[in-house]
Amino acid sequence: MRNPETRRELRRAAVWLGLAAAMALVVILIQPILIILAGLVFASMLDGGTRLLGRVLKIGRGWRLVIVVVLTMLFIGITVYQTGAGVAVQFKQLQATLLIQFDRLSQWAAGEGFVPSADDLKGLAQQAMGSVGKLTSWIGTALGAVTTLFMIMVIGLFVAMEPRIYDRGLQWMVPSDHRAEFALTLGRMASQLRRLLAGRLAGMAFEGVVTWIALSIAGIPMALVLGIITGMLAFIPNIGAFISGVLMVAVGFSAGIDTGLWAIFIYFTVQTFDGWVVIPLVARRTVDLPPALTLSMQILASTLFGVLGLALADPLTAMIKVALERNSERAMEDEPALL
């Protein structure tokens, strides 16, 4: 131990062992880490609303945050009170309709020889649902989902109340020589995240409301539930639109061929207008992420981390993009010095 070479090798070994232990710890604690990240995303939403309200009301940040939280809770409460019973009934009808449509589709496909029999398809579906259940077993019950949501909201609220405390805490964990650069990158990440979430919320509101109105006019059953699901799934680009489209078309054809064709037309009209008009307008003021990149990250995140990873794939991609861009800028700034 007195040999300097031995101590040097022990220090190197300790670094590698510490790195391996840190990686193992991340794997073990990945679920709480995702909850914390979701809380930070929720805090960015609250912070964005507080900053936006500050342009109108010149009052303290704390009071603006209280107004944002109260307005959000009132909106959710009024919506649930006005539509709660009807939405619950429509959700049950949606579940039954999807099961019936799946049976019809499987029987038709089996009769044409495209796929195995209906019983085999049901077995495959049960296995797939079992795999999904294993993947998301940590929120497998309704109580677990509510608890997870509650923790996310509490973390987000605490962070939104005093963001500078947590900002300084993260900077203290970085070596003093790199704190200025870390603070700059962290500030850019927060700004990009606020802009991204603002765009996502705008897209969710547009798709949900327009889908609900259009389906109601066309006489398609369960229009309100389909509008709510479409709005919620709009938070997840690419995959969310596909899932909502499948649900919409399945419900439409359950009421007849005409309503099914109307559902297809409404889906493509809303998605086309959203893709060519709404998203470009929002992207100019928010964050424009390449669709292939976001889809790839969604596939990886959902495979590794489940449903919550899928929901957080977009914000994580935006933050990684900011970090890489800042690293490239720093490299270009250092290049003239080296020359």
C-alpha cells in the first residue's frame, strides 16, 4: 500500500468499480428516476404557465404559480364533474366495441387464410398483454398509477415553487471549473423543455377539441371519449396519432360502413391539418425535432422503460439535443484557440 504505483492502480480500479456500481444502481432505480424526470417535466409545464402569466400580471412568482395551479385544478374538476358519468359509460362502451371489432377482424382474417384462427389470435393477444403487463408491472394497478401520478405532481409542484434552489443544487454537484458551462447548458435545456411542452399542449388541445367536434357532427359514437383519448395521445408524437386513429376507425365501423368512412376521413383531415399547419406554426416558436429521431427514441424508451419511458422520450430527446448542440458550440469556440 505504500508503493505509489499500487495506490495509483487502486485508484484506477476504484474508478471503474464505482462506474460499474453507478450503472447497476441506475438500472435498479430506473423506475423512481423516471418518476423524478416526469416530475421535472410537470414542473416545466407549471413554470411555463407561470412565466406566460407574468406577461399579463405583474405580481410575485408565487402568486402566479398559485393561480396556474388553481386554474388547472378547476378546469380538471369542472371537466370531470360535467362529463364524468358520461365519459365513464362511454369508456365501457369503447372497451366492449373494441373487443367486438377485434373478434370480427380476426374471424374475417382467419377465414381468408391471412392469419391463424381466432382462438390463436386471442392467445397471442393475451400473451402480448401479459408481456406489456410485466413491462409495466410497477404501475400495474389503479392504485399504483394514481400513486405514481400523485408523486409526479408533488415533485413538479415543489420544483416549480423554488426552481433556483434545485438549479443551484445540481450545479454544486459539478466540479467548480465546469459550473458556468453546466449552468448555461441547464438553462438552455429548461428553456427548450418549456417551449416543447407548450407546443405539445397546444397540439393536444387542438387535436382533442377538433376531433370531438368533428366526430359529434358526423354522428360517430363515443365522440367525447375519442376526443379525450386523441388529445391525451397527442402528447406522444407518431405513435399516439396511430393508436388514436385505430380506435377512431374501429368505433366508426362498429356503427356502420358510412360512419367508418367518415371516421377515416376525419382522422386523416385532422392529422393532415395538424401536420401541415399546426405543427409547423408551433415548431417555429418551440422545438422542431426530426420525426425519425423522435420515433426511434420512442421505440427505444418504450422497450427499455415501458409506458412512462414512451411518454418521456420526446422531452429527453430535446434535452439531449440541447446538450449535444452546446458541446458542438464549445468545440467550435475552442478550435480557434488551438489554431
